[in-house]
Amino acid sequence: MKLDPALNTSPPEPRSIYLMGIGGVAMGALAGGLAAQGLAVRGSDRPLYPPMSTFLAERGIPVAQGFDPANLEPAPDVVIVGNVIRADNPEVERLAAMGLPYLSLPQALAEWFIRDRLSLVAAGTHGKTTTTALLASALLRANLDPGFMVGGIMNEGGQNFRDGTGPHFAVEGDEYDTAFFDKRPKFVHYRPKVAILSSLEFDHADIYPDLEAVRAAFDLLVERIPAEGTLVAWGESDEVMARAAGAACGVRTYGVGPGWDWSLVGIEPAPGGGAALRLKDPNGWELNFTSPLAGEHNALNATAAVAALSAAGLEPAQAAGLMAGFGGVRRRQQVRGTAGGVVVVDDFAHHPTAVRETTKAVARFGLPGWQPGQGRLVAVFEPRTNTSKTKRFQDEYAQAFDAADVVLLREPPGVDDLPMQERFSSARLADDLTARGVQATALPDSDALLTALSEELVPGDLCLVMSNGGFDNLHQRLLEALQTRERA
């Protein structure tokens, strides 16, 4: 039995909400927001672990372990179906039989939280989580009481979701598909008034067959910005500007050097860490400000945030000044700790462009507790995404680690269902890096990596661990191994 499209709607004034796949970061945050409004919220998922299990338990939200049709009794007023849920899920079949109203997460977010507020949507292949967090953080510290949904946990308040009562809502414009019953990108639901398009490259090979499909997805975002809205577009990207050419709204460009509406004319490492930036606004006024984030790509994220906040009504100087207080996002250049004189860093980078820019940023700007020249930059990489586990970016990754002194690679996990000829090879990448003069080694799993790192790392090194997954808790295990080694 299939879901009835006529029931893909929210009933008036629902009081009880059921979330299928409640344990995802975004779904859990939405559940918390709904519970805070006084609604009766419950859901189901596979067995959960901290932090999401703790997050939901602290808010008194019941979670059924596993997917069972009986979980939908008593019948809720509406069901929110998470992105991880497939059409053959037993709860979906029961949902169809019961004839209950249902929504996707993006629909629920738009209906109950974005509403008619000024929606700022940060989208692009790279940088959207950090840029959304920059917007949310700035609006918070400007005392504008914003709502927001960020694709990572902000260090400020340890949150990624907030309703707020102010006129703004900042949301990460994810291009991944909405739900099994709606294959459009999530951002089509977010009612953008101001949108940032930071980049456009091929990614998500599991849902996009080619670059043309990715282009078409971002065209949908641009089409949804009203004529009175604003698109903030990275002018240095031909792909971004091709999308901007179809905009019915005003377009503001940004980029490094002169010639853009928002011109980043100076980027230097700041004495206390992060970057000192010089930015010219559309009126030609120069804004001098600092960002705690390292790297040119993060300087561009800050520039886009300033431009978007200006389009949303803040004065440019105020928007720029708010960048300095940003607390960062977990898993984005996050220093996890120092042990045995080694700084261990966690980063979400997985696309070859993100790996290259992150490694280059750390090598030039440093991070808290480690300055360039203090020791070696040892990069560790796990090809874990559906795209990076394939050979699609095999050659591109060979050019992504030039800023590192040493590279250790894990062979991609979970590739048994991929034909050998389609798999990414870390061993081949190690050979290619060695040919470029970069010391590189490929290892079969995280246990072998841990052993190799324990032997390789010396005081003064920075170990940059890059993966979009938990990496078998390699960061904490490495810190513990380094502490043990130091005591010995």
C-alpha cells in the first residue's frame, strides 16, 4: 500500500507528533523543538547512542527501538517521515493503512517554524553548515532572537536548532533529497528570502547521476527566491554564476579580490588565531574585522554571511563586527584535545575540495594550540561517503593533500556491495601522493591507523582527522594512546 499524496499535509493544530527516524541530528532537534512547544512527541529508530539518545531522553521524548507497526498506536495527529526511512519500512506500510497525515522534515520545518519569517538559506556543495552557523550566531548576539536549523552542533549553547520569537530564521540548505516520497532537494521547502550559493560541484553520487542533475537541483533553489529577495552568489564560480543568471531576484556577488559587490581584499592570519579580514561593501566602504576561523574558504563563508545579514536588514559594519564572536561548529576544525605534545583535530571534510581547503587552511593559519612551523601536519583521511567510496574522485584526491607533511589513509569501509572496479583505492592514492613528494601510507582499518599514528606522531605535530562519520572514535582513542605513551 502506498502513501496517499492527498494526506501529505499538516492537520490544523496537531497535538501529537510521531517521528520515524527520530535519532538523526536534524530529526532529533526538530523533536526537541516540537516538545518545547508543549506537543506530545514520540518516535522510533534503530538503537540510539549518545549524544542523540541522551538529548531525547533529557527532554522526556519516548523512543521505540526498531520499526514496528504497533509503534503507531495510539494514532498520532501527524507523522514526520525522516530521510532515512524507505518506502518498504513496516511503519510506512502501517501509516498508509491508517490513513494518517504525514510530512517530511523539511515540510514540518517550513510549516511550523519558518512560517512567514525572513528565511536565510545557506546552500552550496561546501560551507553551508559553517555559514548557517555564522548567520545564527550573529543574529543571536545581535539580540534578534532568531530561529535556526544547522547541520552541525554549534559550540555556542551546544545546539543546532532553535525556534526563537524574532523575525529571522537561518537554515542550512541541504541539497540531499527530502524523503522517499519527495525526491526534490530539501531546500525547495525553506521559503528563501535571502539565499547564499557558496559553491557547486558534483557530490552525492547516490542520488545525483551527474553534474547536470546537481545544477538542476540548485536551479530549483534560485527559482524559489522571490523578486524582492536576494541571492548572495560566489562570483568566482562559473557554475554558481550560471545559476544566478536565472534569478528573478537581486544578486549580490562576493569573492576574493576586487570586482565583486562584496570584495574580500585582505586575508591574513590573525595574531590571536583565526583570520584578519578586509572587506569592501557594495558602497565601497572598507570593513576591517576578524574571524576565529582559519583559511580562505572560511573567510569567504564569513563574507557571504555578512552579505546575507546585510540583505536581511543589518548594517554592514554591524554584521562584520559580529563575526569575531563566532564560537564554531563541532567537527569543523574542532580541536579534540592535546596529548603527548600532539594536537588532535576533528574535521568533517570528505569531498576532495573540502579536504584540500581544510588542509591548506590549517597549514597556513594554524589552530588553537598549534602554529605553522611548530611541527608537522599529519593528515588522516577516511573515504566514507557514498561518493568518496567510489573511484569518482580517485584522481582529484591526489591533489588534495599537498599542504600536509604526512598522510595516513584508511581503505573505504562498507564497500562489499560495490564491484571491485568501481571502488576507491586508498593504496593507489598513497602511491599517487608519494609520487608527488608527500609521505603517504594506506591502512586497512581504524585499528591499524591507530597503531601507525601512535608510532608516527611526535611532540609538536598536529593530527588532522577527516571523515564525515564517527571513524570508530579514532580521535578519542588516539588521545588515550598518546597519553599512555607519554606516561610510559
